[in-house]
Amino acid sequence: MSGAASEIEAGWVARARALRPVLEAASHRIDTECALPAEVLDALFEARMFRMFLPHTFGGAELEPATFFQVVCEIAAGDASAAWCVSQSSGCSMSAAYMEPAAAHRVFGDSRSAVAWGYSLGPQCRATPVTGGWKASGTWGFGSGNRHASWLGLHCHRTDEVGEILEHADGRPLERTMLVPRSAVAIKADSWSVVGLRGTGSDTYSVTDLFVPAEYSLVARATARDHHLPEGAPPELEPERREQGPLYRFSPMNVYQAGFSAVGLGVARATLDAFIALAAKKTPSGTGNPLRDDGWIQARIAQSEARLQSARAWIVAILRDMWRECRAGQLGFETRVQLRLASTYAISEARDVVHAAYADAGATAIFESQPFERRLRDMNAVSQQIQANFTHLQSVGQYYLGLKPGTRFI
């Protein structure tokens, strides 16, 4: 990393770390109100946290992913839901690299603009070509950050004029993403009643026969499920990419792997810090010995430190390798496999660290006034998300065994 790049990274990480007091002070409200309150949003927008992956063309920072990863770790140490929303929106903002510039300026031009989107809930999420654009219908879930977003994304199966889903040669459906004003969708009330990451407000939303102008639709670069294509694949595989910076050789899946593992590691970091502070002053009832003098506790803290620091360093190293590859013009398949493995592993390690700290804190940990129970809930919500799924390890193992791996999430 050059000296200038190192200074940029240090500045962004320091800026994120400075947000922690604001996030921690608002954490109870974030959790109970299931949304990011105004003062948190003000701080995040002021720090440009929603513009890390937006192209320079539209006033974005176009950061290296290794910097983004470390920033999200710091935000998550303050509040997991805020970090999750920043990570999700960062992936969404990469869509600006594939849009007609005038439309992208309308979507992302405001300094407080944010885009959110969710998962398609079945093949009924469709886009049919009509004069001047598309007609979209469907329902999407897990729309993290939609409550403060100005635009939402609709991931659709593309159909022909009579509504039949079109497919690639290998049978996968053709897909297209629409960006629409949040006011144009129907939000399902009370659809986000969950145990953790409550502040993401990840609502379900839907549209029916909504007209979307052509300039607000896009196909991003070859997605993770297309990564089985050979190295040096022809440029027509990403015909709509307009920005040529190395960042836009990453797929949104790569971003979510890095970002959501960073959320888990940040939560675990804060939980372990809280336990270390508790161990320095707590004497468990009936023992007469401070926690800090317990040899098992000492070893557990050391082990937890090793888990978190090694997982974080591994991901940073892989992201730096990926960045070098992207600058050279081609993101390799093996480094994508490594990121898939490292990110899934990191979430697992983070969960184990949080569980251990919670258990060792004893009855202290069950009180809402203490910094453990909410982080336990948030961490368990992170580890239930698709990026932590055990099947990813099977795909990685298949690759190392010389078999054909599942590629959708690589």
C-alpha cells in the first residue's frame, strides 16, 4: 500500500472510530425503535459512510475494500445495526457504476441519499419490457436500511413481452435490477419483528405492475453465480459497466462477504472489550476471587484475542490481494474462494467469542443495562444470515478437492 493510500485508510478508520460514542449512546433506541435515529443518521451522513463505494463521478470515495472492511468493523463496535445498514447500502451504491450517468446523479447526487434493497421472495419478482422501460412486480424481503433510504432496489427475473422468464444457456434466469423511489413501493407493516439486528428495519416490500424507466434499470457485472466462467472472460459479460475503476471489478457478493463479516468481528470486539473491563473489577458471588485472577478467564481472553485478530488480519490480506488483481485487470477465482472461506470463518469465530464472553460474565450479562445481551442477540442474528451458512465451507472444500464447487455465493 502506498503512503497516500495508507493515509486515506487511516483517516477513514479514525473517522469511523470517532462515531462510536454516538452509536453507543443511541444503541438502546436503535434496538427498541427498529430504526436508526436522526442523530445517528446525521453522524453517518456527515462522515460520508454511505458513500464509501460510490464512484468518484457521483461524489463518492471509491475506497479500497480493505479500508471499507476496517471501517465497518469500527462502526459495528458501536452498533451492529448501523454497521449492517452501512454495509448493505455500500453494496447497493455500486449500482451507480452501471447506470446512465444522468439517472445515477438523480439517485445518488444528494449527500444524504441512500439506496437499500432486499432478497427476491420467489420467481414472482419479474420485470417485463414495455415501451420506455420495464413493468415490475414482486415482493422482496430483508430490505435492510429501507427506513432511511430514498430509493429501493427490485431484483427481478427478466421476462419476454408475454411474461415468460428468459434464461441463460445453462438454464439460470436472466436478472435485472430496478431502482425506484421508496414512495413507489408498499411496505409491509410489522414485518421486521426479530431477535437481533433490530435497528436495520429490514422490512418486506412489494410492487405490482410498476413502470420503471429504462435508465433506472441495470445489470451489474457478472455476479457471484457467474464466477464459474473462465478467467479472461470476454467484456460482453458486463456490457453495462460504465466506471472503469478497479473497485467495480468486485461483485456485490464480495462486498457483502467483507462487510457482514466485519459486522460480526466488530460486535465481537466490543463484547470482548466489555468483558475485559468487567473481569478487572468483578468478583463472582461465592468465590472471593476476582475474575481477572482466574487462570481459565485469562486463557479464554487470550484465545479470543487470537481468534479476532487473526480473522480480521486474514480478511484484510485477502482484500489487498484482490485489489491488486483488480488493478491488474482480472479478479482471480482462487482469491474469491479465499474470501468466501475467510468471511464465513470470521463470523463463526466472532460468534464463539461473543458466546464465551457472555457465559463468563455470568448473571451480569443478562441485564439490559449491561453491554452484553444486545450484542449477543445481534451476533446471533449476524450468524444466522446467509453469509455465515455452513454450506459455503462445503463449496470451498469442493474447490480444494478439485471438484466443481457451488459458485452462487463465491
